[in-house]
Amino acid sequence: MKKITLFTILIFCTLGETLATHIRAGEITARRVGCSGREYEFTLTAYRDTGSDILFGNGEFKFGDGESIMLNPDGFSRKEIIDDEIELVEFKITHNYSADGNYNVSYVEDFRNVGIINMSNSGAVSFYVETLIRIDPFFGCNDTPIFLIPPVDKGAIGVLFYHNPGAFDINGDSIAFKMVTPQSRQGVNVPNFRSPEIAAGGLDSQQEDPATLTLDEVLGDLIWDAPGLKGEFNVAFIAEEWRKIAGEWRFLGSVTRDMQIIVDETDNDPPELQIPLDTCVEAGTLLEAEIIATDPNPESLVRIEGFGGPFVLSPPAVLSPTSNDFFESPAISNFSWQTDCSHIREDPYLVRFKATDSGPGIRLTTFETWSVTVVPPSPKNVVAESKPQRSIEISWDEYNCGNAEVVQVYRRVDSFEFEPENCEIGIPENGGYELIGAIEVGQNTFLDDNADQGLDFGATYCYRLVAVFELPKGGVSYASDEVCQQVAATGPVITNVSIEETDSENGEIIVSWLPPLDIDTDVYPEPYKYQVLRSNGGGFEPIAIIENDTTFTVSDLNTASEIYSYQLELYLLDDEVVEENLIEISARASTVRLSSVGLFESIELNWEAKVPWSNTNQDYPYHYIYRNKAGGDPNQLTLIDSVDVTQFGFQYLDSGQFNNQNLSNMEEYCYYVTTSGGYGNEDIFEPLLNNSQILCARPDDQIDPCPPFDVGFQIESPEKCLEFLADKDCEFNQFQNELFWEADLADSCDSQIGYYEIFFQSDLESEFELIGTTQDTFFIHDNLPEFAGCYRIRAVDQSENRSQFSEIFCKDNCPNIAFPNVFTPNGDNKNDTFTPFFNKDFTQAATIPLEKCPRFVEKIEFRVFNRYGKQLYSYESGGENSLYINWDGTNFGGEPLPSATYFFEAIVTFDMLRPENRQQSYKGYVQIIR
């Protein structure tokens, strides 16, 4: 009898488990209802086992703010059989949040379906999913990603399994994926979870190595290579949502998806898919393609499905035939999508195609992903027109495609032929174009006057435009057609600033130019003379006057480490060189600066020059590399190679390829580069050839430069600080620190210093941060709210080796405050209150000496006493209390004190680096006169 009873109990328990277990997979997604409020619509999507009689929807939905609801199985919004024994059930739930914040939305229900292999007793384990939303005005309006491919998929033993969730973000945000452990409730993992490849064991599809399971964190591809055991397996992953805001990637929230993989034995082979190559399409274009699926089993039929953003947008993409029927192999589906400006986004649309066969046995699937980027059209009908004051006006048709933010204007000297290929968006990387303006959409003109300096004489300026779209979707258009306009050469045109001799003391530079080609000779008759001006980091200074010539050789220069720039002033030959006789002043042109990076058995060269002509000339695109032989005379350099800078930029890697001899890490090699360029003006000869300095370097350079020394400030002492502030208004807050140091060029260090890195610490508790670099031995740190801060500097050589830091050197604020000794609180609005801010209300501001201004004050504690030492009044700044005190001569009770002399004490906290200097006490007397 006992055996019969026990057997009956076991039958009912087993039957109860069978009937109660039903949930396979699911997730929660969220859509914000409008952007003005905090209402959200949540979609709970679940996939249940139709072999169970229990309906889905008997669980608790929590909104993450302390509120929750119990679902009713009859309250579903959608229900659909999607495959054998798999039913989709969907619920829509809305909720209004009372405040901004982070909310973990979750759903839990009993029970998962029975027999899941990689967890214990799955039929008694709750199903749990969660989604994190972040409501923050800083992030803007946002919806979570959605999943377009069901999370129940089938695989075969020994066959590589591939699945993609088809994640899509309607806002254009980026999605990142990561695996997590399935949970039974918040923070509780399912019991005895094992990753499927471990629970199932076996070898990969090549039968060589152990099976693996991977999830691509960018694409979301889940690959199991390969299942080794029949059964049902569950995994979970998180799709994180990220948005670039103000140049930084910000985490917006996440969706957790719990999915199931059903593995069976089969002799079936998966179908194969043929899809187009990844592509770009200009918005407004009809995109059409043919998708082909074939199956190696001749009797098997094939079905093609499409998923991804284009199928849910408006107008949507269409895949025809549209039915879910199976067709004979090879099956062909036609993809068609009429794109428009609302589809523009920086990231490509990932269109997922899924081919499913009809057997024999378990149906197998294959996925392929097609990347489609919808690119904005280029600005149209661009025109360039000469304007007065050596300026050019650019105009174009109003840009009205999508949510474009700005139209960017790019400029270069000389024409650059460029026809964008498919997916070649924006401006060509090595085209020599410079961004000079960003115009809000709605405007369609831009005046280029070279930042009020006027464009350079004789140059042909060429322009292209691109449209840039707002984040988070973003996007950059194809480049517009190029338009060009020439500036008249009414001033001297520099053609050469070439280093002829490299030396630290006796270097030599040749400067050449053309006379003004388009000058009005009736007004300014020839001949001319020129004043040559030079700068090596500071202002331009005159160095010579040249008459009846257009070439000048400058000697006794440090061409080894200094960069020199030149400019010419034009005068009539008989005129005195004074400001009122100046006709025109030329553009500025610098020497070519060569730098290097030592690599293993090779040296990387980089060079630049700031010149008014273009050094990316398509007619003469090659820059020439000269080098000596290893161990040879550094002054005997020969041509070894050339670089097409329009293709590869101003860079060359010397690994000995020109003579098939590797560079030796034990040898020093010396180089110089000859650049080639032009103005794009048929009246100015080309090419313009200019030499850099000779630079010597070693491969695999490991020698560090020495640290800078004698570091300091121009304004250093408190006395100089107050002297600087003596003529500044009390509210002055535009400070700067001028730093100076010496370079250590000792034999033990690398003397080829490329630049210096300047680090700043705003207070003694914070970390040092890199704030700038310079090639000079001085640096101006400006736009500071105060003087206080500490610095350290290090040198960086041509091979990017860094010295040790200099000593730390600090500068403090110079605090100041003064108090009056009389005030008259009689209600005449003149000197009615006691305050240290004299220029506010002590007397006429014009008569207030600025040296009495309070400086760098953070807090004031103020107390007043009578002649017997009794405290009558106290005040402490902070909160609603200001630093002004503004005592009106009353006592604690608000009663006016009689005319008399009173004593005060003020404890002032200043903004200072060192804690011991922050607080000072002031005592004095003040007379009240009524």
C-alpha cells in the first residue's frame, strides 16, 4: 500500500511539473512615449513551450521605482505560433515615472520549461529578465534596442551553430554585447549553470579542438562550434546601449535577453546564402538586391527571411516573396528599399538574412549579414566668387535633407581632382584640405577672408563642402564638387624657404619670392624693395632690406633644431621703410621640419611646413627622401626614394627597401626631405622645391632626452602677483601662467628634442594632467580662473622617448583683503553697509584704489564687539550668505547700534594651495556715524 501511494505521488508531481513548466526565452524592451514627460511603454516578449497547458503571464512586472503589477494571461497584446512547439506571447505595459534616475525594470514568472540541460531542475526554476533604463535630460530622449530575430533557435550535433539577435536601435545609438548568467530572480543565478559548450562537451565542427561558445561584442554573433549533445540549452546576454555626447561615450542602459538553443541529431546539412557585398547608398536612392539560398540536400526546400532596421523603418524594406513558405533550391528573394533622408545615420544598417531548410530531420539555419550605410547627399551647386579685401564668398543650394546640423567648408590651395567612390564619404584624407568653417543648416553662404587676414597673393583657392548630421544618428555626406577662385598677386609671392645648410650655429636658409604679378603699376611703379621679416616662435622682426632682387640667403642660424618663418614687406624703391609707405605684406612661409621615430631596423620620417602654397600637388605629388650610407658622411646624402603625398601623406618608413639592406640598430642614419608644391597659378612656376633640415636618427632609439631644468614663472613672487593685479578690476578672473625652462642637451641624453609635454595640477590633492605641448622652451597656460597650480614638464625626442619629469614647481595665489574703519548706515544709499568690497558701496568707484580689492577669498567669518568685549553681531558666508558681509550696523536683534566705535574680528579663508596658508585672522575697529 505504501509503494502504491508513493508511486501515485510521484506521478502527480511529475504531471504537475510537466503542466507547469513552459517558458523558453524572452526579454523586456522600452519605448519612451514622447520626450516631454517620463512615460514609458514596455514590451515584454516571451517564448513558451506549446507542449504545456499553462499560459504565459502569471508573473510580476516591476518598474524599478518601488511599483509593480501582476500580469493576467488574458492581457496579452499579441500571440503567434512561430515554429514547432514555440509560441510568441507579447504584453504592452505603460508606466509614468515621477523623477529622473536609473530604473531596473524586471519580470519574474514560474516556471522555465523542463529538461534544460545546462542548469539543475529547470522545471522548478523561475524565469527572470531585466532591463535598465536611465532617465536623464543630459542624455536626451531614448528608447532601448529591440530584437528582430526570435531567441529560440535550433542546432545540430557536430554542426557549427550560428545565431544573431538582430538588435536594432531606432535612435542610432551603438550597441555592445556581453554574456551573462541566466537568473531566476534579481541577483540570483539559475542553479548549477554551465555554459553550453561545457555542459554538452564534444569537439568543434572540424573534430579537432574542444567545442567553443563565443559572442561578438560588436555584432552580437553567437557562435557555438559545435554542439556535442542533444537537448535544450539556455544562455543569456546583455545588449548595452551607448551614445556619444560631447565627445564621450555615455552608457544609456541595457536589455537582458534569455534565449534557448534546441539541439538534435540529424543527417541534415545547413543551407548556404549568397548576399551582396557591403555597400553605401545615397539617401533617396532605391536599393535593390538579389538574395539566393541553396541547400546541399537535393530534396530539401528553403525559406529566406530578412531582419534588421530597414524592415521596421518607414518606408520599410521589402523582401519578396513575402510569405514564410519553403521553395525549391535554389530559392531567390528580391530585396527592395526606397531610402530617404530620415534613414541617414553614421553606423551601417546590419541586414540579417536567414535561410532555413525543410529537413530531413531537424531544420537547420544559416545567417549572413549585409552592411548598408545610408549616406547623406552632397551639397549641390557650390559657387565661389571673389570679394574685396582678398576674400572669397562660397554659396550653395540650401541643404534640406534630414536632420543635418552643419555644412562644413573645406579649403586647399590648388585644385585636387577627386570623385568619391562608393562609401568614400567626407573629404579625402591626404587631399590637403583644411576645415575653415561650419555653417548652420539654413544658411548657404560663407565668406572666406582667412580669419580677417586676407587670402594669400597669387594662390588659387579650391573648396569642397560636406554636410554633417546630428548625433546620436550622425552621418557625413559625400563631398561636393570642387570650386576654385584665384586671388590676385598684388603683393610679393614667397616661393622658397629652403634649408641649404644644417647646423646649430651656422645654418643657412634661402628665401625666394616673386614680385607682385597683378599690382597696378600706374599707382606703384617698379622697381621695388623688400623688407624681410623673420620669426622663430615669437613675433616677426625685420632682418634685412633687399633692393632689386628676389632672393635672400640667411646665415648663422640654428637650422638643426629651430623652425623659422619668413614674411616680406613691399615698398617702392625710393621710399623710406616706414609704416606709412608699406604697400603690401606677403603671406608667411616656414621651413620644412623633419622628425623621426626609431623602430626596429627601420626609421619613420614625418615632415610638415606652414606655407601659403600647397605641398599636395597632383601634378607634382612626389616628395623626395635623401639619406647617407650607414656610417658615412652625414653631409653626403643621396636620393633613395620618393613618396606620393596625395596617397600616403607626409610620412615615409625607411626599412632599407630601396637597396634591400635592412637598417642596423647600431648605426645612425641622416636624412633630409625635399617637398614639392605649387600655387595652382599658371603664372607661378611649378614645382616649388624646398629642403628640410638634415636629421640624424637611430633605429630602435632607446636613448631618452634629459629633463628640462631651471623651470619657473614670469610672475613668481606674491609681490609681483599683486603688482600685476594693481590695475585689474575686483572681479578680474582671466589669469594666465607663463612658464619658462632650459633644455638639457648633455652628451648623455638625446639632444634631438621633438617637443615638450606640460602637465598641470590644480590643487595638491588632484592628479597631474597633460594640458599641452610645445616645441619652444616656454608655454602660456591661459584662461585660468586663478594663478594657483603646480606644473611639471618633460621632453620628448624624435623617437617619442620621454625624459624624466622636471622638478615640480608651483605658483600660489596672492590673497588680499581690506576693511573700512568707518561707515554711515543712515539710509542715504551711500556707504550704508560695512563690506570689504570697497568698489561696491564704500564710496565712488572711481576713487577706490584697486590694490584694496579682495582677491581669492573663499569664506569670511565676521564678529563685532563693543568696547567692553561683548559680542553684538556675527556673520558667516556660505549658503545664501555672500562674501560681501554687508553689515548694516544692527545687533543680533536687528536693532540699530548707536554711533560709536566698535571692534571687529574677521577670520578669512583664502583660495590657496597649501592648507597652512588658507586661513588668516584680521582685527580692527570701525566707527558707525549716523
